[in-house]
Amino acid sequence: MVSSTRLVLRKRTQAPIPVSVLPGSKKRSRSKKGGAEEQEDYSNVCCEKCGSGEDADELLLCDKCDRGFHLFCLRPIIASVPKRSWFCPSCSNNKRLTTFPLVQTKIVDFFRIQRSSLSAEAPGQDGRKRRKRTGSSLVMSKKRRKLLPFNPSEDPARRLEQMASLATALIATGTEFSNELTYMPGMAPRSANLAKHEREGMQVISKEDSQTLNLCKAMMRRGEWPPLMVVFDSLEGFTVEADRFIRDLTIITEYVGDVDYLKNRENDEGDSMMTLLSAADPSKSLVICPDKRSNIARFINGINNHTPDGKKKQNVKCVRYDVNGECRVLLIASRDIAKGERLYYDYNGYEHEYPTEHFV
Ligand SMILES: [Zn+2]
Ligand SMILES: [Zn+2]
């Protein structure tokens, strides 16, 4: 049973055996079910951080130096074992990133942005209204608070830098850009994405929030993107920072990728699968798999659930909505976020993530 929003399935990397591991030397042990493959003896491996060899099934091995690290000793913790090769902090320092060229035409092509509109004009001149706060009358405070559209950086050059940073991360992870849920042959069809199948019902997005979501999508097609920068951190890998102040309840991004049946993916070790539909009939449950096609959502990191400070870092919430009868997953600011702050949400969120905190 999937009991969390993020699936945590795997203990060891499923990465291909690196060429640096020569015949006769140690091989990765595999945790595939029923795997009769050679299981190397890793009983001597200790964690480089805490020195303990306990919790061996949570010891992640570096694909380069073979040293061990507990998932929970890495800072921040790794919620699940990476699908691709994993390199420990000291080994990953040596990795050079290919930075995407800061060339407008290349960025426009990469993200398939409507060419005519990536202009110097300030974003948000299309009737996006700033809602006036009308005091705090009792009637107002009882109303559900509305989602806000993201507010792109005003400087077009800065927006290009933000996009280039995402392109860099997508290329480095072998991912194609997509800003929508994708339905591929052999996976779940679009017709399977029915919010009415959600076990205990799914929150229907309000008309106004739906318009806000559409506005965000339209802005992105024009190259007016959320003010986010993808940065590479030797400990966290790719991670996302706010590039300007982001207000509580702002739509950060939709979580996108290939939609598939959970049942097709139970042995899949995708490191960032997201629950899309948790159906009463488990065979109808769906997940989002962002490993082939995705957007910035897959680079937003999880909080460390093992420390009290982890919760404090959380500034983004993952919320599922019924949008025109289909399930969609949105990442929404759960408080005001300062410029430069990294974004974090709880990978182990509740199965039913209703924004009840928006109610007074
Ligand atoms: Zn440890
Ligand atoms: Zn290493």
C-alpha cells in the first residue's frame, strides 16, 4: 500500500554497474524482489557520517568510491535511493555541470516558448489583478483564501537566467521539458485520470483558483516564469531557490510527468514518483513519473523528516485537486518565502492533502 505521497521503495541504487567497477571487484547488490543475482557482502560497510554499520538496508553506496552513507545521515536526508548513479558528497564535487547557454533563442527553443512574447515588457499586464485586502471582517476571514498566481521577475534577462538554470538541470538528468501531465502509449491513458475514483473524494478546485492556474500556465507559455532558480548543491544535488519574494498561497508549479498506473510501477524505482490518484480500487491508482518528462517540480527537495528543524524548513505544500474531473497536483507556497530561500516540501505528506489550513 502506498501510504505516502512520495513512494519510498528502494534501498540501493538500481544504477547500471559503473564501468569503473572491474570484474572481480565488488558489485552493487540489488534489492529487486526475488532477485537471485549475486548479493555482495556489504556487512563491513559503515556509514561515513556516523561510523555505524547498522541499518544496513538504509546504507547507500557511492557508485564511485563505494563508501557507505545512511540515507538518514545525509544532509538533508535522501528520502529514497536514487534511480540513477549516486555519488557521495566528495565524489560529486568533482562532477562538472554543463551549463545551458544563456542565449535567448536557445532557451526559447528548449522550452518551446511562444516567440512573439518573450519581450522586454513587464509581466502580468493581462488583467492579473492585485486583490485588495479589505480589512479583516469576519465574513472575509471565514472565506477560503484564494490561490495566487506566481509573480515573475520583472527583468527579462533574469528570467532567462532562471530558465537556463532549469535547462541545465533537465539536461544533466536526461529529462525532457514538459509543463503538463503526459500520457504515453503503454501507460495509463488520459481517460484513466478520473478524480471521482479518489478513495475519499478529491477537493474540487474553485472556479477562481482554476482561473489562476490557467493564468500561470498561460504566463509560462509566454516565457513569464515563476521566479525560481535551480542551483546545484554538492550535498543536495539540484535544488530550487526563490529568486524573489513569494507570497503564501502562491502557485509555484504543477507537478508533471508521465502518468502511469501505480500497479505498473510497484517495482519501478523512480526516485520522485508522486501520487496522482489514490483510488478505492487500487488497480485504478495513478502516479506521476517525472523521470523522462518534467518541469522544475522534480528539483524541489524534501524536508528532513527526521529532525524537528525539518518541519520548519517546509515552505511548500503539495496539494491534489479535481480540475474539470481530472486529478492534478500543485505545489503551493505554504508561507511567505524570502528571496534566496530554498524550497522544501514534505515528500511524506498525507495521502489526502487538503489545504485545510486555508480555512479559518
Ligand atoms: Zn550513518
Ligand atoms: Zn564517493
